[in-house]
Amino acid sequence: MTSFARRIRLPVSNELGAARFHEALGAPTTAFRHLERAHVLGQASTREHVRVHVAMLAWALRRRHAGEALSQLWRIAAAALLTPWGAVPPGNTGGADVPGWKPLPIPADLQRLIDAARA
């Protein structure tokens, strides 16, 4: 595991925990926003990138959201195969509503966490 992967793991885990918390409260949309934030944080680490897509797939299956689940299946494979080569669009939130290759602006709070993990 790279030093970036080790350093970004806790912030990703925090977002995944927030997603579980909000889903348990009956707020699936807020939960998915935390999954998207986890994706932005972890997408430069193969392990974290795949872990977040698996969490997104689990969310989609629990919500019986077939389109999201199918999208996550191919994204899990793409994350495993392409992340080691750096072939990820920065800021992409990882959900089915965003094209898989579209870069997006990174929120300032997440950029600070990414920068700290790279230092």
C-alpha cells in the first residue's frame, strides 16, 4: 500500500461511516452524497477506489436501484484495472449520474485532505 493510500484511508473511512449513519437515519440521498465524497477522496488509491465502488454497489442493491447497481459493477472493474495507471478523472463523484471519464471540481475541504495525504 502506498503512503497516499495509508493516509487517505481514514478520511475515506470517515465518509463511508457518515454514509452508513445517514442511511440508517433514513436519508439515502445524503448517504449517497457521502459515498460520492469518499469516492473523490479515494479515487487515486486502487484499494480505496474499489472499496468505495463496492460500498456504492451495496447502497444501490439495498435501495433496489438497478441502474446504479449496474453502473457500479463496471466501475468496480474499471477502478481495479485503471487506477494503478492513474487513469481517473479528478473530482469525479463515481455515481451513475456522472459519466465515468468526466473530471469535476474538487470541493475545497476534500482537496485539503487529498493534499495532506500526498504530502
